[in-house]
Amino acid sequence: MTESNETVRMDDVVSLCARRGFIWQSSEIYGGINGFWDYGPLGVELKNNLKALWWQKVVRERDDVEGLDSSIIAHPRTWEASGHVEHFSDPLVDCRACKKRMRADQLDDAGACPARQGTSEHDWTPARNFNLMLKTFVGAQEDAAATAFLRAETCQSIFLDAKRVRESARQKIPFGIAQIGKAFRNEINPRNFTFRSREFEQAEMEFFIHPSEREKWFEHWLAERVEFHRALGFGDDRLRVRPHRPDELAHYANAAADIEFRFPFGWQEIEGVHDRGDWDLRRHGEYSGKELAITDELTKERYVPMVIETSVGVDRTCLALLCNAYAEEKLDDGETRTVLRLPLAVAPVKAAVLPLAKKIGEPAQEIARELRRSFNVFYDEAGNIGRRYRRQDEVGTPFCITYDFDSETDGKVTVRERDSMAQERIPVEGLRAHLQDRLEKAR
Ligand code: GAP
């Protein structure tokens, strides 16, 4: 068997995603809407599994991080205080000839100008700032007073709620607040499938610390987050950390590092770890007039906590998982199989139950029902067994369980493992515990 993942092309991943119901463009029947994506039956399972893993690692396994689910629309002053109204923009240019609109720092992707005679070069206007926040109106009026923003990052409400969370959860510095949710950015050029979208999900954690401990916690969280991505199966050749140069730091950041994944279109950020200092709490304190400083109970020192942030894109990490997992293998019999080698914890379907023939479907359905008590199971009795295996390989199902005519007498089924394709006979009684054990061990 020979395997190739090095040559994964985005086209293959995009086509698999649409064909098998992971991800496709939103509003397809109207021709699609640029920068918006729908996650189908398998996509939503993949995404939910990833979010559950993150929540488990960042919130549940720690006693110093609390969870939050805030509203998407916050008081508009939030975005003035955060600096987004003033600073959250990209440089925009238009081609005077063909009207193409591009981010000024991405002109290499513009292609030739179709509208200029004798030259293929675009005729760009000077760059002007374009604010990336999506606006809406709240209430019956559509005027400036009713303008609100769809959040550009999930973390701002964490700062607004920090005092209430700390007091209600009886936390002390250092502690963190985590949230997963949608964010919106009116990206000038959404591209590379879901990589740069206009609506996407972030999983963010803001860790509030004493000013003397910034370096320590920055290093701690960077190491934790790299470890998380390693556990998703991203090896050294696919994962790297890139500290930001001072001139590329966001308006709120004192220090930052990107965790990057090597996609088929190159190295790109999937997560940012930021030292936000006291920027957010100080500004929200100023703009709201509320006191957000705290007093240390022991030393009586009064200070505004500093913040170390971890911010991962859920969609980008799903895309990284899909690119990392996609492989085409030449089998010994000359056939090629497409296989998604997804880590067991995020695989959308954990097991497929496949009776060898329809007439022994009933006991096989009973097995599926029993397994569904513990995990997501797919049942399929149509078509030849080889094709059914291939269909499951293609969507990353780790185990295929075949119920055959021998099962009727020996009470065993064949469990076929996705990656090695090795098969073993396992008693039906105890099958759920057997699979659960293997899924647990792989965590
Ligand atoms: N609160 C900090 C913050 O939002 P960011 O680097 O702008 O920092 C964090 O975004 C993460 O959100 C990125 O690493 C990326 O994974 C994801 N993200 C940002 N913009 C995105 C977009 N347009 N489409 C998809 N994911 C995006």
C-alpha cells in the first residue's frame, strides 16, 4: 500500500466536502453568497467534536477557567472602547478599469485585468481604509443611534462580563473566561474555502493575571495550545509557531504569536496567542465609567488585571483537520482508496454497522441501536461491502462492523479498522465496551 498526503490539493478537499456533506457554500440554490458556508450532517459533527474537545481541555479540565455564552450583539460603545471602530480595517483598492476590489496587501492574487487594452495590469486607486465590522440596526429605526455591530471577535463580551463572572464563580486572579461562538468580519476578499470567511466561529479564552506574570502565562498558554494542536495529529512538518514582529501587532497586543498550519495554499494562522495587557479592561472602564480594577485581598494592591488571550478559529482548524487527514492510497490490488485519517475524537461517525446482506439486517440494526447509546453510528445495508467500506473510509469512520452469516451462529462481528484495514472478530456482547475502550485510549 502506498500513501500520499503531500500532494493534497484544495480542490480534492473542497470536492469531498461538498460531495459527502461536510461543507458547502451557503445559499447554493441562489448561486451562493461569498464568504459564508454551511456545515452539513458530517461537517456539523466534526465541528461539534472539535468544540467539545476544546471546551474539555480549556474549561472542564481546569478549575481556573469558567465558561460563558454571551449575546452576539453587544452595546455599540463596546466597539468604540475596544478600538474596532477606529482601527479594525484593511487597506482597500479598486481597479479603475475592471472595478475589481482587492485588499491592497494581497494584490498578487488579483490576476490580470480583463478591461485594459494593451496591458494586463490593473489601474489601482490609492488604498483607503475599509472597516471590517458588519453593521446592523437594532429596533424600528435605521439611523445612527440604532446602529449596532455583529461582533468581530467573541472576546469583547468576556471583558464586559469579567467582574460578574469572577464574583459569581468566586474566582481569584489568575483565572480565565472562555467562550465559543460566531464572529463576523466583512472581509474584502474571502478566499481559500472556509479559511477566510465573513462569518466564522472562534473559541477564545481570556486569562486575567497580575501585571508581574505576563511572560510566564504567555509562555504557559502558548505551550498548552501547541500541545492541543499536536494532539489533533498536526506533526512538526505541518505546525509551527510564528512570533509577531512589532510592526504587525494588532492595536491591542503587546506581544503575540501565531500558531500556523501548512495548508495546501501555504503556511497560515489557525490560532493567535496574545498578550493584550490591560488594554480592554482599561478602555471599557473608561468608556463605561465602571470600576474594573481589582484589589488583591492579601496585599491590598489595586490594579487593572492584564490579559493573556488564546484565540483559535474553529473553521480554520476544521479545515486543517480535513487537509491533514486527506489521503489517497494505492492498494495492493491496484485500486485507489480515498481515506480521511481523522483523529478518533473528532471523526464525525465513530462506527458504521454493515450487514453483509439485507436479510440479516434486523440483528445488525439492533447492534447499531445499542452502539448509538454511546456514540454516533451509521447504518448501511445497500451495495457491495467493499464499496460500503470505501464510503466510510472517505468520511473518516474509524470502525466498520460487519454482521455476516457466521454472526448468526457464533455471536461475533468483524471489526475493520479504517487506517490499517485490519479486521478482527469481536463478540457482539461487549462490542460497545470494546469500541469505547479503543476510542478512549486514542484520546
Ligand atoms: N480576539 C483576537 C482575535 O480575534 P484574530 O487573530 O483576529 O484574533 C483569531 O483571530 C482567529 O480567528 C484566527 O487565528 C483565525 O483562526 C480566526 N479567524 C480570524 N479571521 C477569520 C476569518 N475571516 N475567517 C475564518 N477564521 C478567521
